[in-house]
Amino acid sequence: MKDKIDLPKISDPALLAPQQIDLLETKEEYSNCLISDVQLEYQEADKVSFDKVFFKNVIISNSSLRGIELTDVIFENCDLSNVNFSEAFVHRTEFRQCKMIGTDFTRARFQNVRVTGSICDFASFRFGNLKLISFEQSSLVSSDYYQSIFQKVSFEECKIDQAIMAGVRLKDTDLSSCEFTGLLVDIEDLPGCIISADQAASFAGLLGLVIK
């Protein structure tokens, strides 16, 4: 049974006040607002905080937002590719139909996060703490979870080919509905990982088995 994720506590996005942003500054706080149809370039700020914020059709490029704090936030149809979100705190947040190609979430903490219909190829979650995360119908090709902590992380109908999961204990992680021809994992972390019969051949090679 899939673990229940607490969704962002935004009752009605239409009631949020529109907010215009040109420049983000360190430790700036935003709450109860709608940020839409804007392109933010060359932003560099630490520990910017967003609480009950809806991002729609927003592009953030060439930016570093280390330690960003996201609580009760929704990103819809946003492009966050190659942004530095390292050491982020992400809680009760949804990413819907977003592009996060090469986005850096190194050492980030995630709890109650849902990613749906998004492209996250080459995204980095290295050394992260991921608890109650659901990746659904998303592309995560060559995404990197090296030495991250997984607690109730699910992948549902995702493309995870060549994802790096070395140093990640995969007990109870269900990959059975995902597409991949190969993953980078450590053999000792595989016990309890849930895979399909068709995927077993990929893992058999790691164990030195030959399937006839």
C-alpha cells in the first residue's frame, strides 16, 4: 500500500495574492502569494523562504539559491533546470509538469514531496535525506542519489535508466513499474528492493549470475 503524502496546505490558489519578483535576496521571506509567468535570471541568494506559495509558468535560470526553504509550495509548469538548490529544505511541496534537468538538490532534506509528470534527468539528490517522496510518471534518467537516505520513497512509472543509487539502502523501495536497463547500485543495498520479473535480469548481472 502506498504511503500517504501530506499535500501542500493551499486551499484555493485563486485566493493567493499575485506577487511580482525581480530580485531575490538572502533570507527574504514570501508567504501566501502567487508567482506566475516570470523569468528570474542570475539570482544568487541563500536561505530564501517560501510558505504557501504557488509558482506557475516560472523560469529560474543561471541561479544559485542554496538553502532555499519551501513549505506548502506548488510548482506547476516551471523550469528549474540547472539551478543550485543545494542544502534545501522542502516540505509539503509538489512539482507538477516541471523541468528540473541537472537541478542540484545535494544535501537537501525532503519530506512529503510529490513529483509528477516532470523531467528530472541528471538531477542530483546526493547525500540527501528523502522521506515520504513520490516520483510519478517522471523522467529521472541519470539522476543521482549517491549515499542518500531513503525513507518511504516511491517511484511509479518513471524512467530511471542509469540512475546512481550507490550507497542507498533500497529495502522496500518499489522500482517494479519503472523503465531502466541499468542502475548504479551496491549489491549489499539490494535486499528488500522490489522489482519486476522482467527487471531481474538487470540485477542478476550485478550478482554474477548468468541467465539462460
